[in-house]
Amino acid sequence: MSRRILVTGARRGIGAALAVALAEPGVTLLLHHLDAAGEADRVAGRCRDRGAEAEVLAADLADAAAVRDLAGRTGPVDVLVNNAAHASNVDLGELPLAEWQRTFAVNVTAPMLLAQALSPGMAERGWGRIVNITSATVRLGGPSGPSYVASKSALVGLTRSLARTLGPAGITVNAISPGAVRTEGEAELAGDRDVAAAHAGVVAAQAVPRGLVPEDLTATIRYVVSDGAAALTGQVLEVGGGLVLG
């Protein structure tokens, strides 16, 4: 059966790993990026190598009009993976309102708008999957800044609300919560902080004491969007090596 899958923030890191994991014959991957066409094209090539079709789409998810335009350009989709995020590490005392607003626009409003635009088509077909990528910081309260933690908490609430709303139409809505996964974006955001030292502390706190990579999430995403996961909805799946339990 053919599937059309939109993955936001698919140019590298977790988004790229999820997109490639979902690529197979009969699947069309719609790979969203912001100002990174070269990287997104390389991910598209990896998807095509696995037998899928792939298309690259640019949009600034902080702009509601651009989000609606993106939904229009994708056409009908069967699976929506809301992975793109604005990763804010600004401390409370220095947090501008504009930074707070942009973080919520990308991390919460854009997933809502995409679900609003794309779920009616899923409902017409009686099948759909929406997967929101949250963060273990929701459970831990940090170390990211307050706008990021609060936005990812709001995304969990959105996940549960959409699961209730869309379940009768055959659409499941779940969240995957990564732990401390090593990505390029994380290193760029760290600034003067020692990322390796921070990760060592996190790994020591995990039940599975090893560093995590984006590919640690791929088996989970494949299950969540499968026919076999039809009874799984409104859940937050922690994939963090046991950093948080229960």
C-alpha cells in the first residue's frame, strides 16, 4: 500500500533518521527544511536509495501563513511527523518575548496547524498517523531553556487532545520523547558549554549506560506508524535509555 509521509525538520539529525527509516517502495517522503536545501536533498537521495520517492519542501514554520502553504503543497498525506523544533536555551532572566513566541510558533502552533490542515484528508480515508517529537526535558525540567521545555510540554498536551479528537476517524496521535541524542544541531546550540561532559553525566543517569544516536528512534517510529499500532494513541513513548522511567 502506498503512503505519503511528511517529516518536518528532515534535513539532518533525528528528522533525517526518521525519514530514512520510513523510506521503502510505495512510500513518498515529503521532506521539510528551512534554508538547507543541500542537506535535505542528500536525505532525499538516501530515501530514494531505499526505493521510496522523495520531495524536498522549504518553509519557515514560525510563520503561520507559510505553514498553511506547506500543507497545501504537500497534498494529502497519510503520516505526519512533527519533528522540526526551535531549540531555545535562553535563560529566564535573559529571555526576550520574541524568543518565547518563536519557540512556541515552531514547536506547538505549526504542529497544530499541520494537523488541522492534513487530518481531514486522513479522516476521509479512515486511516492516519500523527507523530509529535517531544523531549525528555518535559519530565526533567531542563537543561534546555524555559521556552523550549514549556513548548514541548504543550506539545504533549496537544498530542493527547488530538488523540481524543481524531481517534474516531481512524487517526492515531502519539509522541516520541528522545533522551540525550547526539545531533549536529545540539553541538551548534551548545555555544561555550562542554557537550561531551554534559552527555557523560546524562549517560551515567540512564538505565542503559551508552550514548544515544538518532537511529535509536527508528524502530519506534516504524512501529508507531504501522497498521499494528492501531490501538496505540495519546501516548508519550520515552526513548532515552531509561533516563526517565514510568
